[in-house]
Amino acid sequence: MTAVYQPAKSPAYFLSDALVMVGRSLRRSVRDPEAFITALALPVTLMLLFVYVFGGAFEAGVGSHGGYVNYVVPGLIVLCAGFGAGTTAVAVATDMSSGIVDRFRSMPITAWSVLAGQIMASLARNLLATALVIAVGLGVGWRPVASPLDWLGAIAMIVLFISAMSWLAACFGLVVGSPEAANGATFALMFIPYLSSAFVPAGTMAAGLRPIAANQPFTPVIETMRGLWMGHTSTGAALGHEALLAVIYFGAILVAAASLASWLFRHRTASH
Amino acid sequence: MTTAAVPTPGPRPAPVPGPALARRPSPATALANSFTLAWRSVLKIKTNPEDLFGLWFQPIMYLVLFTYVFGGAIAGGTHQYLQFSLPGVLVLSVVFATLGTGMMLSQDISTGVFDRFRALPIVRWAPLAGAILGDLVRYVISILVTLGFGYVLGFRVQTNVVAAVLGCLLLVAFAFAMCWLSAMLGVIAKTAQGVQWWGFLFMFPLVFGSNILTSTSSMPGWLQAFVKVNPVTYLTEAERALLIGGPAAVAVERSLLWALGIFVVFAPLAVAAYRRRT
């Protein structure tokens, strides 16, 4: 049987299809209350844990201006985006393994909108988690000294970071065979932020871990946000240098992951 | 129109002997049933990759993370912090391992395995007892992995072998009490994910609202008040005393009292919930 010929659609159609898919993804998130509550409760729990349980012990080692909470907020945002990536990978893997994509292909919709919908929904979910981290941070004593322009820069960095992580998660979801495997595959994304300057400065870590913490992609993102919000980085490097590194790292990850995910999606949904 | 003849009520036929009317099994049989199902529970560990991951890699991950990533910031050096944190990581690993009991039970009940067990000539409570007995092996594995890897990293018991063994037995006793809470959740919750969720809701404040990884004095006053009455704090203090030295009597006594209290409250609740569900 030959595939139904579909004429090329305008960007407006594509956007309309993608928004429908975003709605579908977000509705599915809300209808899984355990996962939804966990996604919202996790940032709050981690914030309280690191600020109140470990904060006093870390403060001497971190030497942060205005307490440990001012140091930790950017790290928690990055960590929560890592957890969010797990959700995205599972959602993509579920779609690919449940046969729903084959149903969508029989409809007059743009093929890419399925993947784009998942990515945009992931961005929305993660931005909500980020807003929650910021709100709880402000509640427990985080006091940024940023100007509106700095805030805009920090938000742009968060959007770039979450987009790159979402596309990377989509790649994991497309490569593995099952939702369970997708969850396992993204475990590294949740663990890597711990080996950065997210929670403690690289200088306080064991000698073997210092170069890893100082030179991995998550550190420049965290330091850029820290620099924009608090007026200084914890590494002592210039804000511009950290921001440039972050944009190069995650710009490259975004382009590579989006290209790979698109190819994988096309490859896995091709007519046999 | 003819009416159907109504049969005259005669003597009721003798009931067919079935599982419900089987003779009450002897304690030896009941124990044998429980141990058979405990062995099944042990065998299930190696077929469940998530469980294996939890038992082997979680303690290792916690030790590496807290010792090498956070140790310098907390204690100024990794070795000093390893000596302080390993007893805490032992407690953390074993207490979180108790969640597996509830998850396995929930899985077995929802997949219909327990309905099959009811058709067998075994004691009704044997599947529950078997699951809990089998999980004691999981706690021992968790303890051995944590201690073994701790030794590789440089941890050293500074008391003696007897004290260290007593520390391990105390952990198993506390875990045995906690697993009844997990078993109750496993029977009540609809899914294994539900058990995990509710379990974390109960255990996260208990485990992290304690002195397992940092000293109580570094926490804010309102949190210190909770930490000082938390059973996990007493257990951690007992483990530190038995593994690296210090006064142990009060902490051990309070840990055992808490374990007994948890058991007395949650074991009957778990059994009652199990009876209702099956």
C-alpha cells in the first residue's frame, strides 16, 4: 500500500499542529498526578534540603555572599531541568512504542509536529519548575541583585539550556526501545549537575574531580546564571567568558540533538 | 399452564472439602511455606534490574557523591568526612531499601500472583511473611555493599568486629520494623509507583531530616528540634558509636525502642490491610 501524498504545508499549519500536540502532552502530564506532583514537589524538596539540611554545613566551604541559598539556586534550576529531561525521554519513548505515531501519520498533520509538541511541552513544564524554584528561593531568602536586563539574559540562558536538554532527551527517547529504558538512559543527565559547581565550588572537591567539575558543560551555564543574578561568578572567571562558553556548549548540543532527533524520528517512522 | 414441581427441602448435601476447610497447618508447615516464598523473594532480586541497581549502585553513588563531591565543603577533607558519613549512608541505603518490600508486594498483588497463591494449600499469611523474610536478605546485601565499597574508599571500623556486627544487626532489626510500613503501603496502594511515591513522602523527611550526612548543630533551630527526636537520628548515632566509637548504650536502646514501636504499630495494620486486599 502506498503512503498518502500530502502537499507541503505552510508554517502556520505546522505551528497549529504543533500547538495541538503541545496541548496533548501537557494534558497527559496533568492526568498523571503522581508524575506531575513529583515534578513540582521535587524542586521544592531539593531547595529545602540543600538550604536547611546541608546549607549550614556547606556555608563555610562555599563562602557565598549572603548565605548558601544565594549560591545554590542556579544549580537547582539546572538539576530540575535534568529531571525534566527524564520525563521528556519517557514521553517520547512511550509515543514511539505505543503505536500512536502511526495513527498520527494517517491524519493530515505535519509529521514533525509530534516531536515539536513534545519539546515545546517539555519547555513549558521545565519553565514552570524553574519558576517554582525561583519562587521558593525568594521565599527562603534568595536575594538576587540583577537588573531587568540581567533577568532577561538569565531567562534566555534557561530557555537555551532547557531546549538543548529537551532535544537531547528526545534523542534518548527515540533511540531506546521502552519508556523504562528511556528513564534509565537519562539518569546521567540527572547526575552530571552534581559534578559541577552547582552545589559546591569545584575547588572544594576531591583532586580528581576538580578538572571535571571545572570543564564540563553544566558549569558555565550555572556560573552565567550566578553572575547575572548575583553580580559575580563563583569561579572568579569573567561573566562574558562563562556566558560565551555556555552558549557555545549548549548551542552546539541543541543543533546536534535537534538534527539527530529529526533524523531518528524520520528513520523510525519511515514506511516499510 | 402447568407449574414446575417445587423440590421438597431435604437434608443439605455434605460440603465438598476444599482449601477453605483444610486442616489448620502445623507451625512447622507454616514456617516451611514462608521460607519457600522467602526464597522466591530472594530469587526475584536478580531478575529485577531496578532492584539490583538500587541495591548495588545507590549506596556506591551516595558514598562517592557525598564523600568526594560534598565532603570537602562539609568537613574540609574527604577522609574525615568518609569516616563521619559512612554510618549515615548505611542507614540511608537500608531505610530506602525497605521501599522495595512494598513495591514487590504491590506488583505481586496487582499481577494476580497472590490469587494463585490462595489456590495453593499454603498458609494464608505465608506470601506476606515470605516477602518480608526474603527482603531481610536485600538489607544484608545493601549493608555489605556499602561497607565493602566504604572500605575500598578508605573507611575503617575503629571499634571492633563484635561492635560492627552488632551495628549491622541493629540496622537489620530497624529495617525489619520499617518494612512493615512499606508492606502496608504495598497492600494499600494501587500501583508500585504509588508505593514509591507515598514511601518517599514518609521516608524522605525521616531520612534527610536527621544527622545522617551533617551534624545537627549546623542546621537551623526549628529543624534541630525535629532532628533530635527523629528515630533515624538515634539509629545513625548508634551506628556511628558502634562503627567508629563513642557512647552507644542510649542511642542503641532508643533505636531498638523505636524499631519495636514502629513494628507494633505497622505490623498489625499491614496484616489487616493484607487480609482485606486478599
